[in-house]
Amino acid sequence: MNFNGIIIGAAVFACIGIFHPLVIRWEYRWGLKSWWIFLVLGILCVCLSLFIESFIGSTITGAVAFSSFWSIHEVFKQEQRVLKGWFPENPERHAYYQKKREERKLNAASQSEIQPQ
């Protein structure tokens, strides 16, 4: 029997389970500045996966790399979820979030002025 697929699938499942709370916590702590951590981790894992001889090890490292790259997108989406009130904001960065909310209101108001009634 070949367990490679099951091992890789379980590892990818665990990877997704780990990266989801990382995005939430890191956005809470550092905001959008955290995206570069995911970029560096992703690049390191891509490079590392090229040199791992084990099929399973290389595949799992590649999955971690691309989960990191996807997390960059999710950090930006997480900020939007915080602005909508779906997730708690960091009280230390309340002024930042308030400024973003005001910018969103201004953008929405200017868009409604542009569109014909």
C-alpha cells in the first residue's frame, strides 16, 4: 500500500490549520506589516524544497511555501474583516483602523457622487 497521498494530504491539512490562526494573530499584532514574513518564509521553503531529496518532504515543504504565499493575500483580507468588525482590532492600533474606516467612507461617498442616480 502507498501512504504518500495520505501523508501529504494530512500535512497540507495541518498546514492550512496552522496558517489560518497565524494570519489572524499576526495581522492583530503587526497589521499589514506581517505580509513580508509570509513572503520570506514562502521563498525559503521553495528554495528548500528544491534540495530535499525525499518526495514527501519536498512536497510538504512546497505546500508550506505556497500556503505562505496564499497567507499574504489573507493578511490583506483579514484587515478588511477587522474593518468590518468581524474580528477584533488591536486597541494599540485603533487610530490606524479608524483612519482606514474614514477613508472607506470617503471613497464610498465619492463613488456614490460619481454614479448617476
